[in-house]
Amino acid sequence: MTRITKAPEERRQEIIDTALKVFYEKGYEKTSISDIAREMDVAQGLCYRYFSSKEELFDTALDQYAQRQVDRISSILDPHKPLTELIRQMPIFLEIEEEDSYAQKLCHESGNIKFHNQLSLKVCEKLQPIVEKLLTEAGDRGEIHIEDPETAASFCVYGQLGILLDQKVSARERTERIRRFLLDLIKSFA
């Protein structure tokens, strides 16, 4: 085996990317760190240098994927627009999650509801401070009157999960229901 030296961040990312591929192809439960190392053609110890366990590796990969989704959402938000306009223009997650990656496949294939739910919670965790900031700024502009933007943001973000995870309703209908509810809620704070 020829030793190839790579920058630490490059190597770390290679481990994450390979792990996602192996998790997807073999299944998370059936995958070990040695499987990931074998796929990379490196010693198992190299993987352990960056991650203490398979769980830590998976959590890191999920966190990265969630951050990419939140970054996509953030990139289309114009914080200077009125809150009602932001809600009306908010894309559905199907439009945001357009990548064809192993992370996307792993989290959204049927039978992987556990991973999908973990991803949903991670996205919520990352969106909550963004929504809190939007609510605070809308309050500063006089659009709404909310005494506790942190709680309101948590409610708006995490409160959507019941609708978002309801597979009996189409993704578009779920998004429309959430939009209508949020617009009605914002009216009550005006």
C-alpha cells in the first residue's frame, strides 16, 4: 500500500464522503470503520485519528449535510424583505435538496426514516437562530410585535415537523399548509 499524504481537512472530508457511500451501499448497521478504511485503501487507524467512532463519523456527516441545506435556504433569503414576503417565497425542501449525493440518498430513501428524522431535527437546530434573527429584525422594523423571538422561532421551526413528516400528504401540500399557518400567525402578531 503506497502512503499518500493529504492535508488533514482533505483527508477528514474523504473519510466522511467514503463513509456516506459505504453507509448507503452496505447499510449503516452493517458498516464498520474497517469497511470504510478498506474502501479508502487506508489503515483503519487513520479513520480513528479523525473520528472516535462510527457514530461520531455519521453525526459529522449528517451535520455537514444539514448545514448545506440551511446554507441553500439562507442564500435565497433577503432579510430586508417583509416577513410575509419571505414566507410566501420560501421554497419547499424538495427544491432545496436537489443534490444527488450519498447523504441525500441515505436520508431520504424509504426505510431510512430514522436518518430522515435525525436530519430534520439537525436542520431545525440550524434554522432556529436564523428564524429568530428574522423575527427580531421584523420586530425592529415594526412589522410584528413579539416579546420572545427565541420561543417564537423555535415554535415556527420545530412546530413544522408534524406536518413536514406526514407522508400521507404531498410535499407541496405540506409546504402550502405551513405557509398559510405562518402567514396567519404573523397577522396575529402585527
